[in-house]
Amino acid sequence: MDLKFLAIRELIKEADDSLATISEKGGAIDVEDPMAQQLFNALVSAYGKRSALTHGSFNEENSEGYPFIAGFKKFIDSTPDDATFLSLCDQALAQLAASLQQPSARSATGGYVIFMYYSSDVFDYLLIGLVRDKSGVAFDQDLNPTKVIEVDLEKLHQAAKINITTYKEGSDSYLSFIGSRRKGDITHYFSNALGCTDVVPSKKSTSDLIRASEDFCRHYHLEEKQDEIVEDVVSYLSRQREDKQSAYLPDVAQIFDNHLPPEQAEQATGTFSKFANSENYQVSQEFQPHTSTINSYTKVKAKMDNWQLDFAKRSLGNPNSNSEIEFDPQTNSLRINRLSTKVIEQLKQALNVDD
């Protein structure tokens, strides 16, 4: 990763106070400073560890109402330097301060706003994060413990990350956000100030993608291969999450193309992306996989000498849970519910039981 520009400013606001002000302190930071590099690595790492990112785009239909959007476009269309970068930071701060003074943000507090423009692999990013102080302990020269105030770099209270490269390429999804959990979603003052709209929680994107995968299999009569295909999709999502990478709809479409039989290849090849991106599912071209949702679809495999089991973890439950498969830890036994007619007939035939 290559840090190109770094700036630190401060927003001052107390909880339940309607006034938010911008401190005159701070500004551009020398990116060659070792502490700047440490700060950069810490914030990128903290952002990457979040499991509930929301992805979206700018509110282009009402960009006049969000000055940051125009400032961002001007910045990326120019040759970036300290002056243009600080101008963009000033615009963002002004919008954040204004948004903090809205009634819906009355309980929010200020903090240090860190702006980072950097490149990673083939992508350029703008990361804006809000961090706050925390109390710590240090020793004085006589080794007496003393209270110190330090910046909590491991906890991003609010953050926005813009993939400048994919924005320029016209991607549908190029923004991701961390927001306040107290209101149950991300669309709070931070994302509003930057003009973000149509944000979709990563949990919904992940579950909708898997739902679209199952429906696509039924639509193209791939029921016999459905379990294998969905398992491949879940494995892909799991790998992306472990690598702290986004999931890409074209990658998932390639999984389907690899499973299509020759007689359906001409009709169905390359169609999954459009299928999943339709109004019924609204899966973005890029999103952050959701760990808990992935885990619920992970396969549980068990094998004994005379039998074997292979089922999704979400199918398993305790006794009387109305799950498809119930495990009783008291008797160490399994109960399988809601058997299909086909399975029932197979079992009857195996037992030679007549209707």
C-alpha cells in the first residue's frame, strides 16, 4: 500500500449539544513520517476488520444538495496535491459539521477526522475515518502509574471508504461505510454528509446473493447440481471474507458458467449477474461478505461406517425447534423432519414397505 496524502482535523461537539465546530488545529501530515505510516496501517487494518460494512454510491440525482460530491469529482479530475487534498477535506468537514447539528445526530459527539488518499494493488482509495480519545496508563520516571490520553486507533466510530478507481470506471458500487449501530443501520449523519445513497447492509447482500443462486438453479432446472453450486458460492464468499476482500458478482457468475451443462450454456452463460442484480434481489456488483450469514450456509459433514450426512448448518437445531434436522444432546440422536415425497419413497423402497 502506498499512502499519498494524509490530513488530520478535529470536529468539536458534545453529546446532546446542537452546536458542532471545526477546530483550527491540524492539517496535512508528512506521509514519510514513520508515525504517519503507523497511523495509516492501523486505520486500514481497523476498517478491514469490520464485518458489517454497507456499500452504495453517491446521490447523483441530487448532487447539488451534497457539496462534497462536487468537491470529490473536482479532486479526482485534477492533479492531486496538498492544496487540492486539503480543499476536499475542508468541504467534507463543513458537511460533517452541518450534519452533526441535525436533530437526528443530537446524541453524537465529535472526534478526530482522518483523511487518507492511498493506493493498494491497482486501486486508489479515499478513506475518511472518525476516531476518539481513550484513557490509558503509563509510568513516569519514578515508575509510578499515571493516566495518559491516547487516540483509540483500533476503534473506528464512523468511516467511509471510496474506491476512486471503480468510481471512474462507472461501477454501481464504489462506497462502503461504517456507521452508528445505535440506530440499527448505517445511514446516519456521516454517510448523509458525504451524499451516500442506496446503501445495502452486507448481511442483506450476502443472503440475497445466496437466495438468487438458489432461484437461478431452479429457473434453469439445475436442481440436481444446486447444492454443489451453492456450496461453491459460499466457499467463494468465505475465501473473500478471510482475505478481507469484497465479493464481486462477475466472479460468482463465473461459478455458474462453469457448472452449466452444454445444452444450456448458450442460453444461460453470463446471465447470472443480471439475474442477481435485478429488482428482485438487488445484489450490488461489489459488496462485503457477511461472516455470520456465510457461516449459516456452511456445510456440516459427518460420516460413520454405514451412513454419512451432508447438510447446511442453518438446517440444524435443538429438539422441538422445528428445524429440518434436530439434534438431542441428551440422547445423542438426530431427527430429520419435513422429508420430501421422493426421499420418503426411497426409504420405503429400501425397507420394502408397501403403502
